[in-house]
Amino acid sequence: MVKGDKINFSTPSGFPEFLPSEKRLELHLLDIIRRVFESYGFTPIETPAVERLEVLQAKGNQGDNIIYGINPILPPNRQAERDKSGETGSEARALKFDQTVPLAAYIARHLNELTFPFARYQTDVVFRGERAKDGRFRQFRQCDIDVVARRELSLLYDAQMPAIITEIFEAINIGDFLIRINNRKVLTGFFKSLGIAENQIKSCIGIVDTLEKIGESKVKQDLEKEGIAAEQSQKIIEFIKIDGSVDEVLDKLKYLAQNLPETEQLSLGVTELETVIAGVRNLGVAENRFCIDLSIARGLDYYTGTVYETTLLGHEALGSICSGGRYEELVGVFLGEKMPGVGISIGLTRLISRLLKAGILNTLATTPAQVMVVNMQEDLMPTYLKVSQHLRQAGINVITNFDKRPLGKQFQLADKQGIQFCVIIGSEEAAAQKSSLKDLKTGEQVEVLLENLAEEVKRRLK
């Protein structure tokens, strides 16, 4: 670099960084999410940011979404050696684009160390090589839970997922939301009953999954481009638009399963859906929090049964705020045995960005400190330090102002950071073992004995 050249220190496109008030909000939401996850017995793990490319491409190849890495990782002055190593086969690496495929590899690597069903949660950062735009990032934090079993996994684990989603979003208090539930077997079975070929069904499901984005007429066009007859396309549209209460939709599906040809898979899907709905109800999820939506398909290849998407009512343009589903063969790709699983994911970085912009969430104060001990005179610093520690030991977050400056300036500094209380101790107060406690929100100032200070601050913080 030539001396005098300016360094471009802006953040790379699509890679977010947070101001303290934003990061504190993220940590607050993470605490809520973690508490709910752990209340259902999920245990934390962490997987590498980088995986072998063949692992990431084992199921649901993400194509352009993968951000490719280079192996081995060497500095530019060893470029020739790096190039010589190549980047093919098992040596090629990439950044993980989600948590589910790496989870499958994790289970394969630690199979004999884990207890099944294995219920884990992760709150790692993932990477997508997509075009960065408003609310879409190349690096973002995902909060995932999955339960994986060997051979068989109860559908009651599927039923737990809406209960967990409900607890999280009610605790965050983001307003009314709706968990939309479907089963891929229902869709697959219905397509089969229409005589649609097996090799066309996967692409049909992918097209159905785009209904909300592209609309009914475009879905019909895309289905017909796949070789689906106009009459079949119309029946598909009519099917995925079936609505009503949960019980009404189930009744309509049972009727179709009894009256259409070749409905074995459709009947199985309806039975599974009925079992999941019964479990959701037994877990106490309110009826207005969930519905059956036959247009929910989830585009990824590995989903095979129950699927979920959660929508914030009144803010549907935000898209799904939590999604997931059941898969049967994902882990088996690495182990050659059946290991069914079910999970959900919250794209937390995206969610926070959307909710802040919509005014549904607000950032927190820039500091967690609740009290500032102001600096009235340097010779009293030993007293300020002792008082600060006394408050901290009582569970109160404290900033001690080490710099002497006008009292008004110190109040402004505290207020700017969102600190509610200032403790003021001058020579007279120190001699009398007292302090003045100023509430910056109300302007009220009271005299408090130092021995009672922590109790008084706690009382006023409630």
C-alpha cells in the first residue's frame, strides 16, 4: 500500500455489524429463545463454520447460495502453493449455508457418543452467497432446533414444534402470528391421485411453494411448463386453496382420501397431520395460533412429512419468520441407515432487521448499566469504587465515572446511554455515609443512606 492511500473500511456487502443497542437486542432475544429451547430439553452444540463441500451438497444442493472456501487456507504470498493444492473432491470446502446439513454430518461423526432421540439447539452464524439487499444478508444468525432418532421418531416431536414457536413469539411480544402447518405426503399423495408422474412431483411441489410470491396465474403457467395439463393445474390450485377451520380442512382431506384413486400416500399424510394437530392441541397451543395451509410446501429437497411456516399477521410481507419440517433420509446420507428428524429455524438476524424496520421491535439502551456513580471529586474515588462494587454484588449493573467533569455533563452522558439512575456522593455525603440518588427519567432526587442504596435502587427499578 502506498503511503497516503485511503483504506476502504466499509463493511463488505451483506455482512452486517451491530451498534451496541442492536447487539443488546439480539442477545436479549437469544436469551428468550435459549430458555424456551432448554425448557423442552434441547441441548446446545456448535458445528464448524466451514464444511467439506461434498457434505453441504449431499442433500438439497444450494447451488449459487454456497460461499466457497479454499483449501488449504494460506496467505497470498503462498498463492502458488494454494493453487497447486486444487479445490476438488473431498478437499473442497465451503461456508455452511444452514444448520441442518452440518447437523447430519455432526451426528455421523459422533454417533457413538450421542443418546437418541438426540435433541439439540444451535444459534450459530451461517452464510449464503445470495445478492445482498434490504433484510437479506450473506452472513446471519440462525436459531435452530432438531430432534433426530434412529429408525423411528414419534410424531409428537412434530407437535412440539408449534408449541415452542408459540412460546418464543409470545415471550418476544411481537403481536399476532399464525403457524401454518402442512404435510408433504398430503401434497405428494394428491399429485399422484391426479396421475402426475413421480419424476414431476418434486418440481410441482417447488412451484406450489412459490404461490405467495408469484401468484395463482403464474403458478398455473409454471406447472403447465412442467408438462402438467391445464385441468390438473386447476385441480392443484383448488386443492391448495382449501381453507376453513383445522377440523374442516381435515374433514375435506379425509373425504378426498376416500374418494380419489391411488390415495395411499395422501391417506398417510392426512393421518400424520391429524396426529400432529391433536398433539399441538394437547400441548395447549391456542387455536388462533395455528392452521392447516395446503400451500405450504417448503422448497428444500429433504423435507418429507410435516412442514411449518410462521407468519406475522398484519405484516405478511415480512414473509415467514420461522419455518421447518420433518425429514427422513438426511442423516442416512452419511450413515446408510434411517434416521428421521424434525426441526425448525429462526433466521434471527433477518427477523430483527425486518421487525426493527416495521417498528414492531425497538433497540435496547446502548449499555446494560442501570446506575452511574458520578465523579464529584478525585479524592473520593476509593468511596466511589466501594459503592460501585456494593451495588454490583447486589445484582445491579454499574458504570463508575473515572473522569472528572461538570455534573451536568455526567448526567448527559448517563442519559445518552439510557442509564436511569445517578449516584452522587460529595464530601458531605461521604462523611455522613449518604448519597443522593437522581432518577434521570423523572428528575426526582432523594437522599439515601449508603447501606440502603442497593435496596432503594432495586425498588425503583421494578
